[in-house]
Amino acid sequence: TKQKLWGGRFTGKTDPLMHEFNQSLRYDQRMHAADIRGSIAYSKALTISGILSKAEETKIIEGLEAVEKEWANSQFKIQPDDEDIHTANERRLSELIGPLGGKLHTGRSRNDQVATDMRLWLLDEVKDIETGLKGLLNVMVERADKEKDVLLPGYTHLQRGQPIRWSHLLLSHAFSFHSDLQRLKELVPRISILPLGCGALAGNPFNVDREFLRKELGFQLIAENSLWGVGDRDFIAEFLMWSSLAMTHISRMAEDLIVYSTAEFGFITLSDAYSTGSSIMPQKKNPDSLELLRGKSGRIFGNMAGFLMTLKGLPSTYNKDLQEDKEPLFDTVDNISACFRIAEGVVATMEVHAEKMRQALTMDVLATDLADYLVRKGTPFRETHHISGRAVAMAETRGVQLNELTLEDYRGLSDKFGSDVHAVFDFEASVERRNAIGGTSKDMVARQVDVLRKALSS
Ligand code: ARG
């Protein structure tokens, strides 16, 4: 008769609903490769400890490799009593190699095993996510480099503020992603800590060589406290926090692009590849890709907040609540990976309408430059701000643009205005004056491209 892995002290049967409730294999099977890797390393460590002979180790490793092959080829047959990936793999190993399979778990617990698997699995995923993030960043930087000549209004409060280069706007989002890239790399040393060898909670009684395990599995550090090693999930919480912040950046960029893709703005058109239509309104082309990028941020914040609530109030070491780390983590990894790839595609393929952007540059966005003009003639900025404001009001009352006021009009506001005042009304000149580091002049935009290119190649 079949036995549960932990069945020895039990006489009663598990309630069928409880059996289902407790089972995590349907989602944790995706860690099969990490689980097998951990077990292969552990069997080698058991040989060093003298628990296994070299021949036994070889047989166990061959068995584990055979199990992994079954997973990889979708041939692994799940049995009803397979509770999670650890029990499933061990059950199958023993079927393949006999009772020797039962030696593998010596001194090990699913508690140090699962923590090890999660860390190994996440370290691999973080590499993929880094690749996805760099792909997006690269497309943004290259696009910004090519489109430096496109000007548009920069907005605050969604009201036209000052002229800027389109590339400057694109790069502002790129710098957020650049910080995300730095932060992602900074997570790695805290994920890369080996729990294996912590046992159930108190440590390993067979003097297992944890330095060997660390090297074998490629971890940077060893968990120095076994209670912490089995109970810590901060590396998951931190990854979820990282994801939430990165999704905030994706969402804010998506929001800009959604607004710019409306007919009212008309600054960009999404490619058909990233848009969908309406089932009733034939004219519609909806930015669903961007809306999902914005919308997915909500579920990812939810994964983070939910998991922090799972952690809060747990007693020390392992509690089954910790099995609830998996679905929020997996869901976050899957969705954020997709988001980076979709965002990359959207940005790479959208059409930028330079002419529409230029048309949105009304003369009032040069009101700051008009004030600055007087500053250069020696008037204190607070006064020039006021004078320029009066010019704006005058133009507004007459229904004309700032550059349509005459020199006499200007001289009526301040005798510092000279015949060169109309030279202010030049958008290109305005952006070129923002030539201090960080500004929207062409050189400073090129500098940003350089900084980000360097970051991407390091
Ligand atoms: N499936 C469990 C989890 O994901 C593995 C650890 C189980 N340990 C235990 N003592 N029940 O957390």
C-alpha cells in the first residue's frame, strides 16, 4: 500500500479536501530542475560525510538525472500522493533505484530543501528578467539617439510647460529602468545564500560540508543561522518589492504613451501588432498593450502586499504558510517578464509623429524663455516672471500668440525689451539653451545616450 512520506506516526487518513488543499505540486513542479540540482549536490556532500559510498552516490545521481529527464520530456507521471516537487522527486527516485533512494534525505529536511530550490530557481529567473529589462532599455536608448531632432512640449500637470526633445522624454523613462537594473543586480547577493544544510531547523547532524555545497550550487554565501535559513523569505519579498517598483515605471511610461496615442494628442501611433479593435466600433484602435502594462502593475503590487501579510506574524522558522510564497512569486516573474518584452515591442514599433508634436508647441511654452531674456538684460527673475505673465495675458486677451505682440507692446511692459526680443520665439533655441548636464539640449541628450549605453554594456 502507498504511504505518505511522513506517514509513520499516522493511523488516520487525510481528508480528501485537505489532501488537495495541502498539495503544491501543481505549481511547484516548475522548480523540478532546481530540486534535482540541489539533490545531486546533496548526494555528493553525503559521500564526503561518509553516509554514501561512491557507488551509491553514482547510482543516486543517475537516478536523479533520469527523473529530471522525465520532467524535461513531460513524461513524469504524477501520483496522487505526490504532495510537492520534493516528495514527487524522491518517490520517483526510489521507484527507479530502490530503497537506496531513501538515503538521500539523510540530515536534510524539505525545509532547507525548499528554501534552496526557491533561491536557485529565482537566481535563474533574475538572469532572464535582467535580459528582458536590458532589451527594453536598449530599444529606448537607440530610439532616443535617432530621434533627437523631434521637439514637443514637456508637460507638468499635463499642461504644456516648456519645449523639450522627444528623446529627452523617452530617456527620462529609461533612467527609471536604469535604476531598476542597478537595483536588480543588488538583490542577487541576498538571494544567493545557501540554506541547504540547515536541516529542519537546528542544523545538520552529519557534519555536511556546506562550503562544498555552496560551491557546487554556485551560491555566494551560506546561511549562517539554520533557523533563519529555513524561515527566511525576505529574498522573495524583496524581489516582489523590486517588481512593484519596476512595474510602477512601466505603468507611468504606458500612461504617457496612452495619452499621446489619443486623437486629441496624436503624437504617436501604436503598431497594429500591439493594438486591438473594438467589437462594435469599427474605427477603434485601442492601446491594449499599454493598458495591460499599466494594469498588470496592480496585480504585482497585490502579490507583494499579500505576501508581506503572509509573512507578518509568523513564528520563527518554517511554517506551512510559507508554501504561499510560490504563487505570488511565479505570477510576478511570469508577468513582469512578459511586460518587459511587450514594452520593448511597443516602443520599438510605435510611430512617432514629429509634425503633430511640433504643432503642439504653442508660443506660450516660451514664456519662461521670455522671462529669462529679461534676466539676461539685468532684471531680477521674480520681476521678469511677472512681466512675462503680463505678456501672456495680453496675448490671450487679444487672441494672438506671444510672438505676435509688437516691440511696442513689449516695451510697454518693460523698457528692457529690445529689438532682439522676437529671437526668443524659437523652440530649437530654447531647448539648446538647456545645455547644463541633465538638460534637453542635443549635446546633453547625447550624453544621456552615452551614459545608458555604457550601463548596458557593463
Ligand atoms: N511544499 C512545501 C513548501 O512549499 C515544502 C516544505 C514542506 N515542509 C514541511 N515541513 N511541511 O513550503
